[in-house]
Amino acid sequence: MDLPAPLPYGARASVSFALSIAVPDRVHRFGRDGAYRFLGNALPLLSVRDGRGRHLDPDVGFGESFYTLAGDFRVVLDHPSGLVVPATGTTTRRPGAPGRTVSTSVAHGVRDFAWAAGPFRTRTVTTPGGVRLNAYWTATTSPRGVAVDLKDAVGSVDAFGKRFGRYPYGELDLVMSDHLDDFGSMEFPGLVLLWTEPEGSAAVHEIAHQWFYGIVGNDQFSSPWLDESFAQYANQTYYREPTADCRREQGEWPSATAALTRSLGYYADGHRHEYVQVVYGRGACALHDLERVLGGRAMAAVLRGYVRDHWLGVATTADFKRAAQAATAKDLGPFWAEHRIG
Ligand SMILES: [Zn+2]
């Protein structure tokens, strides 16, 4: 759709349209499970147009193809009062028509807006660092798993806030279900959807995405490593996993063409089997190796500066390489080549 006249830079306009959404019958980030509804990636978002044209990359069925800019949302949901509705942003509720509640969620600087609805059980805690965590779980989700997720979330949101910059969204919703085994877990700004078993979930990885994808945006289709490898690195750092030998443990590259800076298009085009090993395994390992090259303090400063410089913006591989190179007199060229970071 084109506006009647081009909008000058900095000018404002409004666009409105009616939309009805049928939630697919599948247990998924955009789907339903019995009385529960998950509405992630359900709302249309503005596409990005830059020097390389308009970005409308396809959903390839794995990973995330999304590339969006940060914006402000105010979403009003008028729903039956018996439904609990976790949502991106800070939510306030007031009575609506008889038997109904109006929930209003306000979020600033978010790249997407997600919500869920259902007879969730709930609990709210505030972390020592002052972040309000709202836990929502389905009737069949293990209470032990919920407790593990809450403990991991409290620890990691504060740890990442200290390490990368304070969590900016006030509250964070954890939406937990034991039925997401065919899907897994997913990050949205201010809301993480977690496949939760009695042992817990990928809560720490998904919370790390609040910084890498959420606060520091990237084109997730062209550079999946900028969100997934960084989230995985942060996750392993949080759990203090031993990584000294990670490169040897990864073994050979899966192919001559494999590289950390490949797009989802490359993986979808006959290289699907390389995706997890390269983007999660080798990508996180490359960042641990970089930390060993730079030293722990310098790596922490690089990451903090990188997050600050791209706060609610968009970063590229070149931006990260420049930030790392500025922290050392050593030429990182051979390091990038060895880790296939182009
Ligand atoms: Zn991830």
C-alpha cells in the first residue's frame, strides 16, 4: 500500500485497517492448545526498507526470519474476565462490560508485540535488581519446572542487566507450557514463551534474546548468528559452562561452504542440517574464543559498548567486528577468518 504522497523524514501519518486473526489449531508460538491461545507473530508489522530494498524474507520453517525496527505499542484487549492475558509491555486491567475485562498494554522500544490467553495460573515476583517477573503456566505444567524457570529468570535478567545494560521493559512475562515439545521456546519483547518440563526450560537463552534481537536488533534472516550465537554465549556464560575446549569439541566444519555469517536462505537451501551446529554451537564458541583473545574484562566492555551503541537500533556483523577490533592492538583478521565470520 502506498501513501497518497511521500512522507518527509520526521513527519507523521496514520494508517488504519481492520484485521481479523484466526488462530491456527496447532501447539505453536502462533497457535492454540485446548483453552490456551498463543499469539506470537500474529500482528502485522511494518517491514524494513533500506539500501538493499524492502525486507520481506520468507519464513523458512525453522529459526526466525523476522527483521523489524523498535516502536511503541498500545494494545487494548477486551476479553472475558475468566481469561488471563499475559502480553508484551506493562499491562493494566479495568472492568469492561458485564463479565469482561479490558487489558491495556503499553510498550516502548519493542520490535514486536505478543500475547497469550487462557486459564493460566500466575505468580509475580520482583528480582533484587527491580524487574517485575510475571509467571503464567498452564494447568498441566510441572510446578517444579515453573519454580526452576522462575529462579533462572530472576538470576539471568539481573545478571544480563548488569553485564549488557539494564533491562528496559519494566516487566517480563514468562508463559510456560509442558505441551510445546514439538515447538520449543520463543522470545518476544517482554514476553518469553517457554516449553517447560520438570527440569525447567530454555528460559535463560530466551531471556538473553531480550538483549540480542530485542534491545540490539538485527536482520534475523540475513544474520541469524547475531541473535542466536550471542544468546547461546550469554546462556553458557550464565551457567558457567566449561567452554575452553569448545572448538575441538565442535570438530570439523560441516561443509566447505558453512560459515557463521550465512543467512537463513543458505540453510533453507540444502544446508538445514548445518544450522544448529553452526549458529548455536560454533557461534557461541567463537564468542568464548574471542573472550579468551581479548580477556574477560575487555570482552565485557566490548559487549557493553556494542549494546549501548545499538540500543533499540540495528547492528550488523561489521558493527560487532569493529567494536571487537577497537578493543585490541592485535589484528583480529585471522580470528574472523578461522571462525568464518565474513
Ligand atoms: Zn534463540
